[in-house]
Amino acid sequence: MADFKQLLSEEIRRLARKEIRSALAPMAETLASLKRQIAEQKKQIAALTRAVPAPEAKPEALAASIAKPSEKKVRINAAGIIRLRGKLGITQAELAKLLNVAMHTVSAWEQGHRIPRGAHKAQLAALRGAGKREIKRLLAAAKSENAKAEAAK
């Protein structure tokens, strides 16, 4: 009886493997064709990237917009400042350096104890459109200027 049970079990496994293979064969072919398409598209993207270089981000323009804020009305709150800092991936100290304020001021803004006014509000609005790379360039430029100023003293 044990042999019959074992033979039946093996036959069921064999048939199940056969069914699975037949069901997966078309999917494997589709997967292979999709992988080929992806490889072709990557080649096309690489060729297009070489043909048309990516535009250079101009941190000078961003720095100018931060330095000379627009007269547009902007709504800024504590949660918005925290979100902006998170989006840009910078610390309170780095945001303070960008806005030319004390780190304590940024902390007070984020805690809701104070509200940014006038030029600082407009500068924060200008930072909303900035990307992480632009911010890092601005911070690097500020550090190099600080180093030059320290060397001159």
C-alpha cells in the first residue's frame, strides 16, 4: 500500500510540474521580450542624453531670487518650514545660513513661537522652487566665502 501511495504522489507531482511549466512558458517569453524592450529604451535614452546635455542649474539665479525677494504674498507656517527643510534635506543651521538668520530664529519658526516676516518669508518662498543640488551648491559657495573671509582676517 505504501508503494501505491508513493507512486500516486510522484505522479501528481509530475503532472503538477508539467502544468506549471506549460502555464509559465508564455509568461517567460513575455518577460524576455519586455527585458529586450527595456534594454533598447535604455540605449535610446543614453544616446539622447549624449546628444542633448542636461541644462545646468544656475545657483546664481536662485541666490539672486533669495537675496532680492519678490513682492508676492506668500503663506508660510511652521509645518511648511519643516516640510521645506525635509524636502531639501538640510539642517536648521544650513537653512539659517541660506537665509542669513540665526539658527535659533529658524528653530522658533518651526516651533511656531515666531513667524517669518517680510523678506524672510519671500526668501523661504524662493527656496520652495529649489532642488537639493542647487541648495548644496549655494551652501558650498557660502562656505567658501566664509573661508575666504576668515583667511582675510
